[in-house]
Amino acid sequence: MIRWGILGCGNVTEVKSGPALQKAPRSSVVACMRRDAEKAKDYAKRHGIAHSYSNADDLIHDPQVSAVYIATPPDSHADLAIRAMRAGKPVLVEKPMALNVAECKSMLEASRETGQPLITAYYRRALPRFEKFREIILNGTIGEPRGVIVHQLDCAEAHPAESWKTDPKVGGGGLFVDMQSHTLDWLDYAFGPATSVSGIVRNQSQKYYAEDFVSYTLGFDKIVASAFCAYAAGQKEESVTVHGSNGFAKMSFFSASPIIVSQGGVRTVYEIADPAHVHQPFVERAISHLLEGTPNPAPPDSARRTTALIEELYQPYRAG
């Protein structure tokens, strides 16, 4: 049994991840922490958790906690993960892994030094819909993969409730970093490490400090991925399309959608519902990794690569 302590019980833990940690086999949540003690108590009461804290070290050193899930904003990921691993606790940390590559490396070093597992919560790797999408792409259904088109538009007024998501000092960037880090990680999962990255980053609307437009091209061994992501557009739409030598496969990454496959002029639609708690399939893989030594469902080296891609892509924008 893995007995989790949650550091940072905010929105992501209400439905997506918190209940998943409680409902997965061989898993329970025994403690939660939030800087506001009353909010921590309220969360614990609503979710049936025995202990709540307002200090991170109190949760980390709770002897009943056998693993730590870090769901705070990215600027605290490295510090909290390192403290937890040095206390002898495995860590599941929210994405992106950290603010920058240097912090990722510090986390990797702590994991190696302490022998404690480090998992990054890129949960789309385990969702059944995404696994089917990956299977279609890699099993020859659409022929040899040739390229990927990533497309995301959102309206300028659609600001997130969590202000840190548009504060680069806290989140590492804007909405692109928060959302499209998932896509970058999935591309790494499907096609292996990217060999090159280039692109354009802009703040077109000037509505907040973070960037609101990112276009990039990623090179892989055999394919190319191109993206157009605009968060100050006049409409909201999003999709990922993989083109092959004999057709294409397409679906949404950030909302429920069917998988549409066109092969030799024949259109096939796959309807695969996402689970109620979208982290749960990933959590189950993480538990198997911790208890049985199965492969890490999102290894820290691959999570570091995603942060490195973002850092390289953003370097000219940040320098300017």
C-alpha cells in the first residue's frame, strides 16, 4: 500500500488527481498540506483525509506518509521534491517538472543520491484514449508517420483562475508551458527525443506578462512536428493531427473527443471516454513502479527533456 501525502491541494487535486490517489488499488491519501491551514482542513474533511498541515516539512516527515505527491505551482517543485527524497520518500511531481533545466538536474541528482523514485505527472501517457491514438500511429494504420500538426487557439479574455499560470516567475511561462508541456512530453513518448527545436514566441495582446503566442518546429529522427498556439485569438479550438504515408489520425488533447482516422479514403471514428479521474490510469502505473519495480511511467530524464525544449525555444524571447 502506498500512503500518499499531498503537498498543495489546489484545483488539480479536487477531481483529476486527488480522488485518483484514493481510488487506485493499493493506494490511499493519509495527509494533505496547504499554506492556508483552514483550507487544508476543509480539503481533508471533504475528501476523507485523516491529517492536514500548513507546513510542508510536517507532511514530509509524517511517518504515516510513504510517498509525496507535489501539486504546487512549478516554482516550488524542485525544492519540495528534493526535501521529500532526502527524507526517504518517493515523489510524484506535477508537470512541468521544474522551472528550468538546472532545477530538473538538481532533482535528478537527488533521486540518484537518495535512491528514491521520481515520477512526473504527465498522465496523458496512460489515458486509454491517448494509448489508442499512439497505437494507431505506430502500428501502421496510417502508414509510416510523416509529421504532426499541433493547433491550439484560445480567447484573450479566457484567463485561468490560477494567476500563476500567466506568471513566468511562478509557472515557468504562460498557458503554453502549462498546457502544451503535455503535448511536448507525449511527442517524446511517441517518437523519442527531439533532435532540434526552433520557433517564435511573442506576447501579442500584452494582457499579462507571460507570452501568449508560440509557434515551433520540432525535428525527430523520422518526422517533423509543427505547432501554432495562440492564446489571444478570437475563438477556441484545439487538435493534434498525425499525418502518415497512407492517411491521418486526429483528436483533441485538452477536451474529450473521438479519434478520427482517415486511411485510404476510409474514415473511422473511435469513441473512447476519459475516466472520471483522469490521473487514475497513470497513478496505477506509478504505484506498480513503486511497489513492483515496473518501468517509471514518466521518467525524470524525459520530463527534463521537455523542460529543455521549452527553455531552448524560449531563449531568444527571454533574452530580448
